[in-house]
Amino acid sequence: MSSHHVVREKQEPALLVLGLDNFADELLGQLLEWSPTVIATPQTAEKLIVKGIKIDWIITNGTDDVLQSDVKLMPCGNDNLTAAALKYLTRYEYSAVNIITDKLKLKDYEHFADKINLVIFNDHKKIFAINPGFSKWKPAGETIELLSPAGKLEFTGLEKIKDDQYKTTADGFFSLRFDGPFLFIAEDL
């Protein structure tokens, strides 16, 4: 990219920070590289500010003290923090969001899996929703974990190592076919 490449708003995935425990600063830096819209909770906002990271929105039902200028408050109303942020992002037509969380509740994301490209970082794993017929190149020996039920699962390039865990058999593409609109899978970071 040239130094005068312009990143348009919503072109890069937004960043939703629900928890930062055990999350590497280096990976956080990579997710912030293109200046995404940053949405945080009051607790994660404090941690981000200490790291010198600019926040755009804080999701809350309180009247938290805003610790940076130009930070907007996003009331969550009757929604939990995750749903409030994802409703905002889908309403304003963001195409993708990277989510950092300490507690994974896939149920919080299921309603949004067909509305926005979700990539969830939790417990040293990268989790995302895939459609039937998904394929991806991976090196041999990588672990793929299925996190939601898959009807009539068929796969190539993988071998089952235990319930819902598979390993790539060789460098190259693996594919997953199944019944259903989507399936959450996890890869090790």
C-alpha cells in the first residue's frame, strides 16, 4: 500500500472488545492496524486507554465517565452488551467485525452470523461462522474444531481426531459440507 492509501469508514472490520484477558498485544496491534471503529465495554475501555488506544464507542447502560474525548456512549437497553454492539454494526451496514472476548457464548452470535462477518478471538482460538461448502488452505497438522452441530457432515483434507476435532492431513485445502445455514468452527491462533 502506498502511504497515501485512504481507508474508507466501514471498509475494514470493526473491533468489538468484550474482554482482554490472555490476549496478546501483538495481535491486538494487528487488529488495530487500519484504524477500525473500536467498541468497548467500560471495563475493556480502561485497559485500552492505558495502552493508548483510541475508542469510538463504549457500550453501557450506565452514565460511565468517558475517559477520552470524542467517545460516544452506546446504550444497550434490554440487550446484552454483545447484542447491542452487533445490532449497531448491522444497522449501520458494517460488513465485518473482529471480536475479542474472554467468555464465549455462541448463542450471542448465532442471530448475527448471516448478517455480518464475525471473527471471534477467544482462549487462543480464532472462531468464525462458515457456510456449507466452505474450503480453506491450511498447512498439515492444523486443528479445526466444530463448535456447533452439523447435520450430514462431509469433509475432505481432514481426519477426525476426537469428537468435533479434526486435523488437516496435508498442506492444502480442506473442505466442509453440511446441512444448515452455518456452522461455527475454531482454529488455533
